[in-house]
Amino acid sequence: RHILLINGPNLNLLGRREPHIYGSTTLADVEAQAHAQAASLDISLETFQSNHEGAIVDRIQEAAGWGLTAKSLDAPSSAESDGGEQSKNNSNRPDRVSAIVINPGALTHTSVAVRDALLGVNIPFVELHVSNVYAREPWRKHSYFSDKAVAIICGMGAYGYTAAIEFAARHMKLEEV
Ligand code: DQA
């Protein structure tokens, strides 16, 4: 059972960026807490942050055990395919992530590409926002993710990450990998 926590653009600035909106907890604090929580829940967890839409798409594809290129998509991707590109690329990772917790940042409101990546890999995901996006600018109310998310968390501050991981670990049927 393996959870991938993804943070999108500007979330590397958590704790420093608009603290009246996003609070004072840093991304390093969030990720350290997430790792401790995962250990106590007996699941494995990986964290990924990027300011780049394409890098997030690539990481989501990898979460399915798929490579980054069209060529490796043709190759068998299971762990049994000894010596395959994929098992080399991901030697320290389980082949497949069982759930994704994602704070897409501003990509929430813009990214068909990240939405399509999540739908393409067919891995269940929880969408999370540190702030209450419904109490802010009107355009933040639209998300490219919410209609496909298993659950949505917003406005809980940094605690939202704890809540999302707890929910993903205990209430989503995670595949054994
Ligand atoms: C955010 C909300 C988004 O509207 C914003 O662009 C972010 C962070 C949040 O965590 O509250 O970057 O996803």
C-alpha cells in the first residue's frame, strides 16, 4: 500500500507565502509529518513537489508503473519483466501507487493535462487545498479535479494533509503492491 503526495506550483513556498492564507507550516514540515504518519499507519509514502506542469504529468505516469517515453510504454511494466526499462527506472519504488493525495496549487484551476494524467493512470486521488478556495476569488471555485476526486479537502490548513493521508490510508481500498 503506497501513497504518493503531490504538491504543485508555489507549494515549495508553504510557510513563507501569504501566511495569512496558507499558514506558517513549511512544506518540509508537512512532508516530515506525512512520513511519520505513514509509518504509524504502516503504509509507504512518497512525496513530490514541482512548479512545472509537465513534471507533475510525468510523475503521475510513473506512479502507474509507466515510463516517461512512448517507447517504454510499449514495454511490459510489471515487476516480473526482469531487467525491463521500467524496473531499472523505479528500482526503489513499488510498481504502482495505490492512491494519490494532490494539492495541484494553481494548476487546480487551469490544468487539463494533470487531470488527464490522473484519469489516464486510473489511480484514485484525494484533492486538497490548504486554504478555503470557496472563500476567495470566484475563479478559485472551479477545479479541473473535483468531479473525479474520491474526496476533497479544503480550508483545514496544513492539517488537511494529515486528514487526506488518514482518509486515503484507512478509507480507500488500497491495492497491495
Ligand atoms: C491552493 C489553492 C489554489 O487556488 C492556489 O493557487 C494554490 C494553493 C491551496 O492549497 O489552498 O497555489 O491549492
